Amino acid sequence: MNMKNEAGNTDLPAPVRQDSDLVQVLDAEGNVLPQASVPPLSDRQLLELYETIKLARHFDQRAISFQRQGRLATYAPMTGQEGSQVATSLALAEQDWLFPTYREHAAKYAHGMELESLFEPLRGYREGYAIPEDVNVMPEYIPIATQVPQAMGMAWGHKLQGKTDTAVLCHLGDGATSEGDFHEGLNFAGVFDVPAVFVCNNNQWAISVPREQQTASETIAEKAQAYGIDGVRVDGLDPLAVYKVASEALEKARNPDPGERRPTLIESVQYRFGAHTTADDPSVYRDESEEEAWRDRDPVDRIEKYLYNEGILDSALESEIQDRIEQEVSEAIETAEQTETSPDNIVEHVYDEVPARLEEQRDELNRLREKYDDGAFSEVLE
Amino acid sequence: MSSTASTQTGQNAQRLTLVEAIQDGLYTEMAQDDNVVVLGEDVGKNGGVFRATDQLYEEFGEDRVIDTPLAEAGIIGASIGLAQTGMKPVPEMQFMGFMYPAFDQIVSHAARLRSRSQGQYSVPMVIRAPYGGGIRAPEHHSESKEAFFVHEPGLKVVSPSTPYDAKGLLAASIHDPDPVIFLEPKLIYRAFREDVPTKPYEVSLSEAAVRREGTDISVYTWGAMTRPALIAAENLSQSHGIDAEIIDLRTLSPLDIETITDSFKKTGRAAIVHEAPKTGGLGAEIATTIQEEALVHQEAPIKRIAGFDAPMPLHSLEDYYLPQAVRIQDGIRETVDF
């Protein structure tokens, strides 16, 4: 059961702060809230949103299962967060740039990356980080919050070159808000008034540390005030609300009204349904009942219910979409599993040209490979 | 040289892995001294991402095993402040590749407060960090950047290669009046067990360990590379009659120059094995030190068997990047046959 508060919003599970500023479009069951304004999306766009979110959920399940089979290394699951990821990326224009972290698989895919390239680094192949020229996505950021000042800098560069029709959208987690880079990046963004949108995917947990131990601030959105920029809080399990908030923030980044600052910090209030990564065991530090309360607000169910209510989706179309995404993910896995690499790759792309000393190191390795064969290198060091 | 674990038997010892020995070492020190506190990301309730602080939160409570916000500079800067009050912080950096935000606090302050204050203030603190490759970890999780810290005056740098040493070196580090960077080879966190005394003991921070005595070549290494070096030595002993001496440095700064040069004076040949990139790695320091101290004994060029001058690759290629036994054997033969 979900209680509606004075603003017509539906309450998020405790201990998340309830406030009337939380942007929502759908209630927990996927019905449009009485005072909500639905973003103007065509049926085709709504189905694209739905299909991409469904695909992301399926991708996540397959990736977790492949990791358990030893076919992928450590994977950071995104179940519960894919609705927000897809909605923010679909709000981007093609020329806009995306700065993802290691969990934004769906955000990358929805902004143009191929699915197989998402699997490749998880299989140990750096080839998947080679992003095609027409796709404006940076390689995923693993050291926490380091992307924030860089995203600011790219947006700054665009502004200095008069290209404010290009916005930059930068993802980060709730844990990232404790790092110095977060504060430095947002401060610069405010000072230089750059066309950037920062999306904090507040999934309530930084590995084992809960949001309320991460910061004494009541909300993450309120941190924006300190940098003189707007902070917006949105129900991150409500894809329509996220789409609306992200679109408005991107539009303001490009074309602010007089007196408006371009940057926005969006706090997308979510929940990490699964583990931090496949190497993590959340049962050590959190109660499973907490997850159940959030499961009632599953973004996949909510958007699906909305589309059924609107007559945009029926069971025939739903199963057609399901078949299509399963096939697409299977094909991507197949392609990714055929990826090959060479030890020569170790020395490639370190510099524009391979330095002589590094060439010697590569030649020495290849001499040893010839002398002893490759099997000798895969002996377990332990 | 300290006694080895094989001499410890009976009810006064436990069979522990290296990571368990670190947990046991932290437990032992915390039980003895209320001023010892552990802090960092996920070290409390979660017991650390590698379980190095397992059960400490339950045993000592949230004021001594502290889950901090996600901020490495904050953790180290706060630890420097804590140390000024008589506390002995043992902060954990979750992975060595995530230490860089704290670099300024470490090199500009932890390493220098003693000299800046002309001995009035000091920073007795142990910064623990898992380091190194070989566990199929994601990018930025496999770094070996010990040379950054060895280069910094005022810091001690330690890396154990056995469970026995892990507990003893950790105790000596916590008792040390100066800041210690304690680098844990995560590749061998759970690789093997040995007897670890339950009672408190120290392994000296100024003595390297001779892991295998030999007469033909001195092989200098530390941490996770000690095992492939020993395997290489055994293989070459059987296949080619080469008798390699394996020196586990244990403390990387300050170096035990006496043990290093005594061995070289005996063998006249040397190889250095480390995971870190070759250029500017600790191997260069060791080779130069040998030449300064024992040039007249040298019979062959000193060989470095190291990581590439390239970022650590993702895991499909890490076996080629790391010095495997096959590379170590080849390097030893090249040096002995010179």
C-alpha cells in the first residue's frame, strides 16, 4: 500500500525523506498522479522507453547469471535503476555527451553504444571501451566522482566554443557526493555556468554504507544550493518523472531563461535492488525486507502498467517485445564471446606512438611466448 | 631474520590465510590498546570488501571500527588529526588504485608532519591497502604503485608475503612511531595457510627474509611475487642445477641494504621481480644500490622482471603482464648464463 501525501505524491519507503518537492508522474501502481504533468512523449517514444528498460532488466539478469557461470568477471547490477538510466539517456539529444559510471550499462546503450561492447570489458577485453566516433559516451568511470569535474570541463569547452546546443549529462552515485571531486566539479559548474546536468543516482547504499551515514544533509538535491545551482529531487523509479526532470534540466542547460543558471543537480531517488557488485553480499549489512518495500515500486512494472492503461501496450505486443530483447541480448553475448585479443594490446594506445622501450618489452614477451608457448603464462600464480 | 611459521606449533597457533592473519593482527592490537582504531569504507558492518576487518565491528563497536563516508582524502586527513590526540588510526584504502585522492594528505602531511614541526608532532598511523593483480578484478583494482610511496621520505612501506609475517609486520607497523603504508598482496590473501601464533609478536620492519638460500643468483622480490619466484627457483634447481637465493624484502622502505648486498656479494648475480611497471620501479633502486655497495662482485647485468610500462590490462591479458614463473625462470637463466 502506498500513502499519498498532500501534494498527491506517493510516499517512498523509509528512511527516505518524504517531501512535496519530489517529482513524480506515476504512483507505485503506474497510474498517473492527479496533479502530475505527463511529459509529451509520442506512443513510439513511450514504447522505446519501455522496450529499452525491459532490455536493460533482461541484460542485467543475463549478466548476473553469466558471472555466476564464470563467463564474466565482476559485474555491477542495475536492477531497480534501469528506469532512471534509460529515461535520462532518452532525454539526451544525439549531440549531447554522457559520462557514465561502472553501473550505467543501460544509460550507455540508450545513448548509442552497442550491447556487445558492454559485455567485452566484463570479459576482460578493453576493446569494448573503444567507443565509436558517432557515439558521445565517455568510457565508464570507476574511481568515484572523478567524472564530475571532467564533465564540467567538457561542458565548459562547449560553452567557450559557442556550442551551447550541446549539453553534458554526468552520472554519479550517492557515495560520490562525499568525494572532493564532486564538490570541486559542482562548484566550477556554478562559477562558470556550464551546460551540464549532474544526475546523482541515490540508490541508498554505497556498498554497505547507507545514505543517512553518507551525509548529514537531509537530501542530496539540497547540496546544489551551496554551489548556486538548481537541485531537483525526482522519484528515480518513475521513468516518466525522470524523463520530465532530465529533459527540463537539459533544456535549461542549453537555453536558460535570463537570470537562470545552466547547471542542475538531479537527485534521482532509487534503490539498489541487488548487490553492489557480484563480489558483494548485501545480507551482511542490510535487511532484506527493505528491498521488498522498494520492489513494490519497480520501474518496469510501473511503466508497463501505464502503457497498458493508455492502450499503447497489449499482451501480444508485450510478448513480441520480450522476444525481440531476448534475441538482441543473446546475439550480443554471442558476439562478445567471440571477441579475441592479443598480448600485443598491452602496449597499444598507451601513447599515440608506442615508445621504443615499450616495443622492446612487447618483443621480449613475444620471444618468451614463442619459446615456452602461451599455456606457460596462464599457470595459476597462487 | 625472524623465525618462520614452521617453528610455531600446537595450541598457541592457528592455521590462517594471509587475510585472516591481518584480521587476527588487527584484533590482537585492538585488544591490547584502546587507542587503535580502524576506519574506512565498508570496514565496519561489512567487515571490509576482502573481510580483512571481519568481526571487528561486532567485537569493538562502531567507535573503534568506523564506516566512513566515501572519501579517501577525508579518511587520511581525519586519521592524521586523530593521531594528534594519541589515537593510533589504522585506515583502510579499499584498493591501492583508489588511494590517489588521499595522496596529498599522505605525502604533504602524514610523511612530513614530524619534520615540519621539528619533531614536536608525528603521525603514528598504518594505512592498509590491498594491491596487485591476478584476481580478474575490474580496471583500477590491480595497481602496484609502491614506488610512489617509497619515493616519499618520512613514510615506511611494508608488504608481507606470508600469513605469519602479515600479523607480525602489522604489529610492528602499528607500534611504529611513524606512518606506514602497509600493502597487502590480495592475490595471495587466501592462497595458503600457515601457523600463526595467537600471542602478540612483531616481525621487524628493518629485516628482509631469505626465503630460499642459494649460491648462483640473488632474486629480490616481495608480496605476491615471492611465490612464483620460489617456484621458478625450485624448477631451475631441478631442471638446470641453478641454485637461486630468494630474498623477500618485506619492508620496501627503508630497504634492508645489508641483507641485499650480503646476498649479492655471495652470488655476484641478481634479478629483481616486481609487478609494478619496470620504469621507475623499485627494481631500479635495488639495482643501483647493489652497484653502489658491491660493484666489484658483479658478474652479470642485473635483470629486472617486471610489469610493462603500460597500464595494467583488463583480466584477459593480466597473466601476460604479471611476472609469471616462466618469465622469472627465463630471466634467471639469462643472468646466470651471461
